[in-house]
Amino acid sequence: MQKLSAFLLAAMYFSVNAAFAQQPIEKPPEKTKFNNKDLTAFKWDASLNVYQLFRSGSGTLMLRYAPHKNGAYRLSLGLLNSGTNKYQVYQDSLGSPSTDPYVFRKIGRALEIQLGYERQKNVGRHQLFFGMDAQAYYSYDHSQPSMILPIRMYVLSAIPFVGIKYRILNRLSVSAETGASFSVRLYRNLDFDKNIIAKQTGYFLSFESLRVINLSYHF
């Protein structure tokens, strides 16, 4: 009887081991690879240059249109810089207190426009791009009453650039650009009747390791 029990236990042991040995070894689940098709290829996006906004307090708005897969047109508008500094002097020319203060205002205006085109290459959530912008800039400073001669400045620039974009969400992305700029600057000094009394022309070549950090909304 003991021999029969030992034989049955041994048979059960080898049967269980054989059953487990025949079961296939399960592989750990593979990570799901990101498919670029998961992102919608929107034709439009609107961007704000947050780098310029935090650095100087005025940002640049960009509207981009991609009519085909690998390229886009872009239009940028610098936020209009228009302001007035007001000075009030409560003394007369002899330094005596005055109840009728002298008021002096310095007024400045500036506007920047860029128009360009970029080529694009999508790699997963990332996008590499490069292209060229043409920039026009205008500023005008004068005073009231006219005590300081007015100054006008015109700037025309060609700006080649290269950048990378990352799609945070389907409709939200962040991008950074580096580029160079070749500019022609025209200065005009005016008299109080706005007649040109002096001219100056300058040529400038500059490189910006970081010129743009755009936060973009796609639609």
C-alpha cells in the first residue's frame, strides 16, 4: 500500500511539471509606438513668440498656413509699439514754483511685419523646419511741443532660419528657431516741419542663437 501511494504521488508530480512545461512563455507587452498619423494635419496655426514677450514685454503674433504636406507660408506682425512719455515741470526758468506747469510729451511708434515660407519634415511628434523671412520695420519718434528733432527709421531684412517643433497635444505645440539676419537700415532726421535734414544708411549682419520660442494653437 505504501509503495502504491508513493507511485501515485510521483506520477502526479511529473504530470504537473509536464503540464507547466508545455505552456508557452508569455512575453512582456510591447510599448505602443507613437504613430505620426495620430496627429491631425491642420492647415492653420496661430503663434505667440513668448521668448520676445518675456524678454522685452512685446511679443510677435504669427499666422501660418500649410496648403500642402511639407511646407507653409507664414505672416508675422510685431505688436504695435505706440506710447507717450509725459513730463511736467513745476518751476519756471528761474527755478521759482509755478502753478501752471510746463508739459512735455515724447511720442514713439513702431511696427514690424514679416512674410516668409518654411519647409517641414515630420518625425513623430517632432517637426524639423527651415526657410526664409522678409522683414519690414518702421519707427517714428517726435515730441510735443517740438523741442527734439523727429527721427524716422526704416529697416528691411532677409532672415534665414531653422527650427524644431514639438506637438504637446493635437492642437498645441511649442517651437524654437535660430537664424541670421541681413538688414539695411535707413535713418531720416527731420526738422520741426518734417523736412528731411539728414540721411544715414547702414548695413548689418547678425546671428541669433535663439530668436523665437513660439507657442502655437492648430486649427
